[in-house]
Amino acid sequence: MSPGELLQFLRDRRSVRHFEARALPPACIEKLLEAATWAPSAHNRQPWRFVVVQAASTKERLAREMGARLRQDLQADGLPDELIEADVQRSYGRITSAPLLILLCMSLSDMDVYTDDQRNSHEATMALQSAAMAGQNLLLMAAGLGLGACWICAPLFCQDLVASVLDLPADWRPQGMITLGYPAQNRQRSREPWEAKTLWR
């Protein structure tokens, strides 16, 4: 792939939220996960962890319980009931209608431990950055396979709940969830020019 072709590929990738009902083949899922594991990582510790969710009953329970937490948080914010319910239903639909969910977690179990809080905090940030790069690799592979995908940040707001529903190991910290499937929509979105967000020194 030439640099020009790569740039066009990156321009064409979009977040897709509507999918066909058909399931993804196991070989396709394996390619997604392998691509994710070839991301750069701090100290090459590879702190990413993945949870593949296919069962409809698991998706439904996860969506229902995350929706209940979302409703509780938005009620505390004082939002009108109709807006809250619209948000909850939108979240429920996005999770349950996706043929596949991949929960992206990070673990500090293999990261360095220091005697001061500041360096430990930086170490955690480095693990988060590594996990995010794994997620980007996964999204790009999904596009390369002709799949639609969308990163959902919601698990970050209810890590304890997600960990409980999915029975995760204690050191697996949910960071985001990627919904995946064959796309049932064609989205066109723009970007601000890079010049608007760049400083030269």
C-alpha cells in the first residue's frame, strides 16, 4: 500500500453504528484481535486485555445494567426524563444490535511499580495509551476486513458494573467497547484541517 493509498484508507474509515444481523466468522475475529496485539506498548508490556461478547443474553444484560447506571447518573444531573430515556434506549440499542462486542480493558499487572504516586500515575497513563493504540489497530483491521465498527466510551463510566456483569479478573479495567458487524449504513464525516490543531516551533 502506498502512502497515498494509506491516507485514503484512513480518510474512508468511519464509525458505524448500524449493522446487518449476520455473525462474524471466527477467523475474522481472530484477525481483529491479532491486529490489536501488534500495537505499540509502553515497555512492550502489552497491557491490553480483550473480552469478546457474542451471546445475545450477555449483550442484553450488559446493555440493561449499563442503561440503569446511565439513567441514575443522568437523573443526578437533573436532565429531563424524556432526554434520559432517549439516551438510555439509544445506548441499549447500540449494544444489543451489534453482532459482536469487544470490550477493551487494560491491566497494570505487568507495568512498573514505583515508590511515588506521580510515577505510578504516569505508568497507568502509559498503560491506557497502549490499550488505546491496540483499539485503534483493531478499528483499522475492521475497516480493512470490510466491517463496520464504533468505539463506545461508556464502560469507562461504570467499570465496576461491567467487570461484574462479565466476571472479569480483578486487574482487568474496562476502558472502552467496540461494536462490530457488517455495516448497514454508509457514513460521511469531515475533519478539521490538521493546520487548525498544529503548532510549529
